[in-house]
Amino acid sequence: MKDVSKTFMEPVVEKQAACASVEPELFFPKYTVGGDGELHEALAKQVCRRCPLISQCLEFALHTGDKWAIMGGMTPAERESIRRRNRPMATIYPFAPLEEAA
């Protein structure tokens, strides 16, 4: 994966993002005091869906391992699912299978 950490979140790019005009708290639904987390999650994802940078944002979130915000239209748990699916088998099963005796 290319290094997006130095390029994506630059101010010029951030201004193009649909979320630039939205309160940042919307993208942290689990931590909204007195709010409805599910509603905030749905609203945040709606903003993401209309964003021209959704792919870059998702790539950035996957690259940085963000565990708190809705980014790229996905929750941290949804992104973790992607990371697990894309993890090389050697990291999931670190030991090579035993060869059967001939």
C-alpha cells in the first residue's frame, strides 16, 4: 500500500472533502454525549457517500489504523473486518502445516 499519510490530509485536499463543512463530532458517534449513536453513524456515512474523496479517505483510515472515527464511509469495526480479510495467511497462521509422511 502506498504511503498516503503525507498526502491525503493536506489542507487543500481536506477542503475538497464533503466532511469539511460538517461538525467533526458527527464522525465519532460512539462518543457523542447525549446523542443517538446509530443516527450519527447513518448521517456520517451519508456524508461520506457523497464525497469525491471517499476512496482516498478509506485508504488513509486503513493505512493509519484509525480506531475511532467513521472514515471512508466505514466504521472502525467495518474497516477492521477488511484488514482481517486482507491479512496474509502467514500472519493469521504463523506456523506452516505439517507435511504428511509419505
